[in-house]
Amino acid sequence: MRITVFGATGHVGKLFLERALAEGHTITAYARSPQKITPHEHLTVVAGSLTEADKIDAAIQGADAVVSVMGPGGYQDTLIFAPAYRLIIASMKVRGVKRLIALGTPTVRDKADKPTLVFETLIRIVRLIINKGSEDIATVGTLVRESGLDWTLVRIPLLSQSPATGRVVTGAFGAPIWWPFITREDFVDFLMRQLTDRTYIHYAPAISN
């Protein structure tokens, strides 16, 4: 499969690249800092920023699926990722690329969620830390849901560096998910499965260990 990856230079992005290449996929990684990506014969790197529509389009051209693990990493005083998703979605529509798998967080609400002290506190604390980043990821959720694509929003709590557990609980926050952590490796494993599994198309599953 030909996969275009956004967020490829982060911890999760690098794990996803390693796993996807090991499984024989052909990858195009979009990166602002391409020097952070280890070369591979089945990997093409397109260098560009999240505001460059022509470069984003070049990265998406010819893809079978787009995987984005972009998300706020700290304090933001403006929206960064929502404008980029608008460009990604527009390019996918022009290029006829239907499958979009994207990262979400508890800030991206779902009607199946049940308020719990743990997750409501987590959302409030994160909002204080990342400021506009909270609005940014919530807007991304809306854009993806309204995209008209074959989308899946994989909503994760906090990421841990622990080894893979091989156990991923899927559902909604508070029902049945109460544990606010998932390992990066288990998250990547779930992302990989979405490339061929159509169970969660047009859904925003929450996942946790």
C-alpha cells in the first residue's frame, strides 16, 4: 500500500514509519525537518511546512491512504493543525484519495463518551497547558468528520513509553475506557490495523491499555 504520513518525525511517527516499511508498504513522509528521518529504499520524503498547499498535494498524489499523527506538543497561541488539515482534505478530494486515519484526543468529543473525573480533569489540565492547541485539535476533529472521506479518528489519552502490552481496549472515554494511558507501540499497532480494517470508518474510537 502507498501511504502518505504526516507527523512522521515525532515519536509515534517514527514508530509508524518503521512498522509500515517493515511490512512492505511504500511511504511518503511529509516533514518540515527531513533530516530527522532515516532513509529507506521504499521511503520518499517531501520537505515542507504545514502551510504549503502545493507540497502537501505533491506528498498526497498517488497515495492509497493518508495517516496523520500530528497533534499539539506544547503551548500554542494560534491554530496550526486545523489549517493544515483543510489543505490535506482538499488535496485528498482532488486526488481521489479516500482513506484518512488521524490522531484525536479526549478533547475531540463523541456522543458515546461518558464524563468521568479522570478525563474531564485531563481535558482541563491539557487546555491550560497548550492553550489554543486544545481548540486546534477539536477543530481537526470537526474537519475530519465533515470531510466526506473514509475517515477514522483514533482518539488517544496520554501516551506512555512503556513496551507494547498487546492489549488495546476500544470504545468511548468513560465507557468502557477509564485508564488514561496507551503505549506508543500499541497505538501504532492499532493505526496499522486501520489500513485494512474497515470497522471504524466514520467512527472516532477511543483506545487505551
